[in-house]
Amino acid sequence: MHTKRSPQRSRILIELDSLALSAGERQRIAQALGRPPTPVELYAFDAQWSEHCSYKSSRAQLRRLPTEGERVVLGPGEDAGILYLGEHAGERYCVVVAHESHNHPSQVVPFEGAATGVGGIVRDVLCMGARVIGLADALRFGDVRDPASHQRHVARSVVDGISAYGNAIGVPNIAGDVSFHEGFNENALVNVIALGLVKEKEIVRSFVPPNGAGWALLLVGKATDASGFGGASFSSLSLDAENETANKGAVQVPDPFLKNVLMRATYRLFDMLHARRITAACKDLGAGGVMGCSAELCASGGFGARIELNLVNAAVPGLPPEVLAVGETQERMLFALPPEIVEEALRIFNEEFTLPEIAYNARAVVVGSVTRERRYVLTHHGDTVMDVDIEFLTKAPFVTLSAASTSSCHPERSRGTDAGNALARYNNCSREPLYRRYDSVVRGCTVLPRGYADAGVVAPIPGSRLGVALAVAGDPDLGARDPQRAAEDAVREAVRKVLAVGAQPIGLTDCLNFGNPNKEDHYADFIAAVDGLERAARSLNLPFVSGNVSLYNEDSAGNAIPASAIVACIGAIDDISRIDGGRPDEPDAANPLAEIYP
Amino acid sequence: MSKRIAVLLFPGTNSEEETLRILRDCGGDAEFVHWTHASALRQYAAYVLPGGFAHEDRIRAGAIAAHDAMMETITAGAGEGKLVLGICNGAQILLEAGLAPGTHPARQATAAFTHNAPERHFICRHVYVKLAVEPSRCAITASLPEDALIPAWAAHGDGRLAAREEELVTIENGRHVAFVYARADGTVDDAATPNGSALGCAALTNRDGNVLAIMPHAERDAWNLNHLARLTGKDVLAPSGGSVLFESFVKAVSIS
Amino acid sequence: MNPRDETVEIRLKVPDNAAYTALVALRHLGIEVGRVEHAIVWTISDRGDPATLVSRIERNETLFNPNLHVVSVRSQSLPLPGEIWTWEVDRDVRRLPGRGVEDVSYAKPMTSWRLFDREGLPAAEHDVLDRACNELFRNVAIEDSLFCF
């Protein structure tokens, strides 16, 4: 296809697509700019001020969680949190951890949604300068009894997607859980966690350092296409059948092959930067695309940015500027690099790791630069299509929400329904049919693979006895009845699982999967869960170092999913010879899960 | 002068680090050779193709990598008697390139490690492989004891040996099946084979015994820390278990 | 109703990574092509109403996702000009899983690769298709093939 898109075409697109920005937010933007926003600006604010990017409904609550501790090297705020692990051969080693959901995409296109969820979480860890050393997944599915049901299809395809992506990039899947509850019939949950290893002195931050004015912005990875257009807003809207056409635009196509090569090329670039003692900045592209990533990378360093959209490597010619700016195409990273290093970086990605041969028009390309002036400017073939204050762009306005004052304990939602009882057989059996699809031992560092114990353990530093344990927890049955206790229990259970293998719990991550924050009772559940997390974490003196909020998880009748605060606990092990585990389960054709995962 | 071992990196390889590590821990002088440096391969004495998903196994497992520029040197080297070890995806590539079982005079593929059966899914399972030929049949296994039983991980979606019927006879009669799947006690039966592989085959060698294509990853159960029963005290970091295969390989390289 | 033999094509409407990889691989082999298309082609035996075949397949979540795929019924059970079909000799799928396709009594999946030259025309040279088929798309040990030039 070689159709050229005229400016008129893109304006028509705007009117057709529904933006998630509220009328009040649009007005605020127009006031701040002193003029009507351009189409590109509307899309940019729509992405940047979405719940997904800004946590506008949840920030105030999340501030209550403890985030400090002697092991915390980097708390929440960047792509991943960092905890001190231990010393080996005179080097201080740290564990990097990130935890996210990919719920809504996984409901619509389960294989691709789950796979891109893994892709995204891996980039969050990678961009901190770390080697990615482990994965975990927490899955919540609906009533899967009918083999022809959508729920069964989702349950099967999500696992296939996680397995296809994680296995191909060569990161062992060492922990996770799965539960079934009818409350997830129309809204499954896919939470993924990634672990990384980095020397403390080699951590790469997601902001341009003080000497970064004039640095080049290097975009690396897959050619931008329209496939992920509108993803940030997408994950912040409830799914409904009428909206299906609108949702289609947000399908992201996973390419684990490209990611495998991109990861290794990025390792090579970081090694080169460390060898030359250069501090660069890096951030992965997620929701908000080139715009969201570059704006945050530069704004958080106190700079502005100027980007020429026509330099972005595109999958098809003639993509409108708003797609180039905010399209969510997977497998892309952005680096801020001093100019003298750019040529070498281009050589690594384009020639040594042959990105253009790995995927169509994949490559590294300089798309713009870091500016002293704190504006965010996008041009497209010489036209300025966006020019805004970068602070204004990256600081979404708070949303004040009201919560129901009634207790959010719902004893009436206790188990006892036919479906609930029937699903017990899927909830109370070995997880072997599921986890045998995940490569749990690639990298050769696995000490306790999935199925051997409550927590997975890796010994990520060759020649060192240091180990890292990881476990996840969160009981949806309890969540449906008592969100606060469920959240509290999720913390305690994740911690117990890590203790059970003989590791010392050192930090937590959370993903808060809840309903519609604009509904008082749903929002009350969310607040109650934060109460629970806060109480348990403070009593155990453990910090949250990373996390994610997924809201608007509700069915077509407006019922929220069972309150799901899913918690991961990271454990440190000084000497892996002291850990404890058991035997994995043998394959068993009579296992109910073997119906779903034969 | 020590004989150098090249660990090949294809785009999509994912088991390169542990493979290099175990070769070095077993005394091998091993290093990576990247796919853009195919011309450097000739100077190496032996080759290891590690696991992964070269080109994401698009078209078929190993199909595209079998035509990589690096494979010309590997094919020539195998013809000269150099040792070639392919693990998992590396094994699939060797079959696609016709180097194992190597029964076609023009190096055409005569067999494949293809999708598992009965279910066509990826499996990750701890297994044992048992030496199914006399150790000297394959130079790479020459230092192993008879009936050697080696722990390893099957981690593949395409590990089932398949070929036309007459070719399976040739493979069996020509003693090309170097390893079969076995239980922990050494018993060989259908239940020990996790993927429906013909002849219970876990590894194939070529006529001259200088090429070994093995599906399970012995390098993932190759240190004490990888195996609960061996996870003890002062030796937790030492090579063990699956490392015997690499010791035998390194020894074979040194006398080749 | 008597079973009818049908040929059904399922194609990705999102970017097809495999087709690009195949194109790069063919060029490395020195086989000159301008573009590669990739699809799954099923030959099926169907007892249902031919007029509803596409819609029945579109109801089957295992075969079809409206966000990813386009289904069409082909009028001929032979490759198109420039097209190569490969299939595994030991794979017969008797029944298709899931709903919507209960009337399909026999189904066999094949992989379709269609090659186009630099002018955008279907590849017409026997040598090009033969080499592409036997050096790349087909493993003769486990697959059979058919192509049209």
C-alpha cells in the first residue's frame, strides 16, 4: 500500500475515533495553550493524561504505601524498582523488578495481548541497564468449564502467548499462579513480573542527566505502525461489545524474535557505555509511544525535547503524525546519548545486530534531540504539529474521586454459587499442565524452577552463591468478599512463600486490578485494598518498589471483577546451598487443568 | 596451542551464556562467534550451536538458520572431521542442514526434529538421556561410560524425531541414535519419552560420529546448584550432572 | 447434506512477521523475489451450508480472531500462480476444535507461501518456485508440497 495521507484524512480520523479525554480536560488544554490544540496535541494529551500513563485516579492513594528501606536502591517512579542484593567479587549487585498488567488487551486478543504484556515488562527491566533474569505471571480466568467458551479460549491463549514470548527471548519463567472465578468471565487478568540483575554502579536511569542538553534521542526497534494506535486510552476504558470496532485498532503485534535480538543489542550498547564511563538515559516505549517516552525521559531530567516525526522508521509510508507520535508499536526503546557515541550505537543496532533484517524496517535512528528550553516540540516534514510546555504535558491533573463510605466488605459475594463450586476443581489441582509450557530453566541459573516450591529461585551471578527468590499471591475469592483482607493476605502469602524456600524477603511489588474508579463502590474496594497493602507491608517492614494500577476491570453489566491486589515478593539469598524445595508434580492426564492445557 | 571452540550466535539464539559457561568450566577454550562474523569461523577447531529460536523458527524449526552464511563453514568443517555439537535449536538446525543424521550424499535433510506429539505444545520437563551406542561410536561421547545416563531439560516444542519410514530404518541400522530418553533409573520406555520422538530418540549422530545433534539441554542441569539432590554445601557452584557431556566434548576437541 | 470439499484461506491482516523473514531468507539464498505472502490454507470436508461456511469459521475462536484474521473460501483446491503449498505428511486433523465447525468432518492445514517478482506479478519461473520450495519452505523428510508456476 502506498497511499499518501493528506492532512484532511487525519482530521477525519480524529473525529471518528473516540478519545478518552474528558471535556474538562480538553478545555484545560485549550486554556493552557491559548489556542485550540492541534490533532496531534489532542492525541498526545489523551495518551499522556490517561489513567494508564498518569495514575490520575490512584496516585493519591498509592502515596500511602511504604517505599523506603535499607535495601531500596530505587523506589517507585521509574520503569522498575531496584533492590540491593549483595556483594560478589567486590561488586555491589542489585535486583531490578517491574510488575504490570495487560488485562484488557488479553481479553480481546489473548495470545497477542499476553505476549506483548511480557514484552513490555521485559523492556521495563531492560531499560534500567539490567540483564533480564526471570519472569513470573499471575493469571485470573473466568468460568472455563465449557470447552467452546470464550473464557476457555482466553485461558488457553494467554498461556500460549506468555510461553511463546518468554521462551523465545530466553528468560526463565520461575514463579506465578492461576485462579478461576466467574467474576473474571468478561475480564481476565494477566499480570506479569520481570526480574533483572544489575551492578549498582551500572544502573541506567530513565531521565536525561544534567549534562544532557543537546544529546541525541535514538529510537531503536520495530518500525512504527498503526497497530497499537490508541492503546493507552484503550486500557483505561471498559470493554464492551459496541466498542469492539474501536478496540480493534489497539492490537499490538508481538515479535519476540526482534525482542530477543533487541535485548542482546541493548546489552552490548550498555557494556560499551559502561566501558567508556558514559552515563546515558534509556526508557522503553509503552503507552503514549514516541511522544510519551521522549517527553517523560526529557521532562524528568529538567529538559525539553524536539522530535522530527518524519525521521521515525515507519512500517508503511504516509502514516499521519499522530500515529507516529503516540502509536504503541511494540519492541521499541529510546536512548538519550551524547552525540559522540551515536555513530557507534547506530553501528551496534543496525550492522552488528542487523535489526533491518530481523523485522521490516526495524532499526536505530536519531529522531530528535534534548533541548534546554522546556518545551515539547514535534515537527512533521517541517510543520510544527505540537508545541507545548513539557511540564504541563507530563503532569496529568489529579482527579478527585469519591468513595462509598460504607464498608467494602461483601459477605454476600462469598463463594457458594454453582459456578464457584464447580470451578473449585480447577483451583485445587496441580498447576503442572500450565507451567510445563513455560521454559523455567533457560540461562542455566535456575535453582528452583516452577513447580519445585512456593517460590522460584535463580542464582543469577555465575560464580556467586547469591540467589534471588520470587513469588506471587492474591486470592480472588477473598477479594470478592473482603478487598482489604485479601490485599493484606496477598502481601503475607507472597512473603511466606519466599520465606518457605529459605530466602529473606526484601521488597514487594503490587498490581492493583480493580473496577471503575468513577463508581463509588468500586473505588471503595480500591481504597480498602490499599489499606490492606499498607497495613501488611508496614507490619512486616517491607517496601513496595514498583507497581501498577489497572482500573476499569468490569463486565458489560457494570460489575467489578473480584478485588485483585496481586502482590509479588522478592527474596534475597546469601547462600543458595541453604535453600529448600521439593519435587515437581508428575504429568497427570486426570488433572482438570489438562483439559485446558493438554 | 589450545584448540578453540566457537559457540555460534544466530539471531534468536537464547541459550548462549550457559552453553559458553559450561564449556569453559569444563576446560574448553570457547568463545562466541556472531552471525555477522561468519568468516571468522574457519579458524576454530570445533563448533557448538546453542539452543534458542533462531529466526523464531519461522517456516520450520531451524529452517532459516540452516541457510545462514555460518553454516557453509560448519558444513565444510564437519566434512573435514571437525566436531560439531548442536543443542536443541542447534540440533534442529543440524538436521535441517542435513549434517545429522547426514545420510543423504548431497547434505539434504533426511529427518527433522519436529512438533511434539501427541500435543503440539512446548514442554519444559526434566528428563534423563541414556547413551544408546557404544561411547566410541561418536567422538563427542567417547569419554562417557557405556550406558551413560545424563540429566537434562527437555525444553522444546519441536523435539520429536520424524522421517520417512525407510529413513527411520537407515537411522536405526546405522546406529545414528546416540541418546534415547530414559527414566531416572535408566529404564527406557515410551513413558520416558516426553515428545513422541521416533525410536525414543533424544540425539542423532552422523555416519562419521563427529556431529551430535541433541534435543535436551544438559547445560541446564550442569552445576550442583541446578539440581536439588546435589544442592549441597561447599560444592554448590561446581559443574556436575549434565556437565559430563561437555567434559567429553572438550576432551574430544583437545585430541581431535 | 453430502460433504463438500472446500478450500479455506486464513490470512493475517496485521503485519506478518513470517512473510518478511521468508523474503529476507530467499534473498540470502539468491532467489530473487519482490514480495512474499503467507497464509494458512485448509482443505476441509463440510456438510454444512456452503453459504455460511465463512461465518461459521468466523465463530470459531481457535481458528479465527476478527482482530487478526481474514477468512475467504477459494474456488479451487490448487495453488494460485506463484503459490507454494506445504503440509506435513503425518498430520491429519480429523475434527476441528471448538464451536461453529461441527459440520466439518475432515480438515487438513497447509502453509501457503506466494511469491511475487519485483514488478509485483506472481512468480512464474519454475526454477524460482522449485528452489524456494525445496531449499526453504519444505523439508522433504517430513513434508509434501505443491506449487503453481
